[in-house]
Amino acid sequence: MKGNISSKGARIYHMPGTKWYSRTKISERYGERWFCSEADARNAGWRRAR
């Protein structure tokens, strides 16, 4: 899963196969990151993309 930060600062994770997954780029220097599981993302305080 890809975790990115929106322009408003929201921490959002994208699941493989969802609309924006393939377009989402991860910039670690801005605090964005990869997650191994949905539980890892939620436990880190990120929310699922709508």
C-alpha cells in the first residue's frame, strides 16, 4: 500500500487496484511511505482513500 500526504496534510493510504493507486507517487522526503498491510497503515494513523 502507498501512503501519501494530501495538499491539506491528510495522511491517506491507497490499496492496490483502487482508482488512484497507480498514479500515486511516494516521496519519502515529505513523509510519505509504503505499508505492508492495511492494519499497519491504520495503526500508524493513516486513513483509507475514499
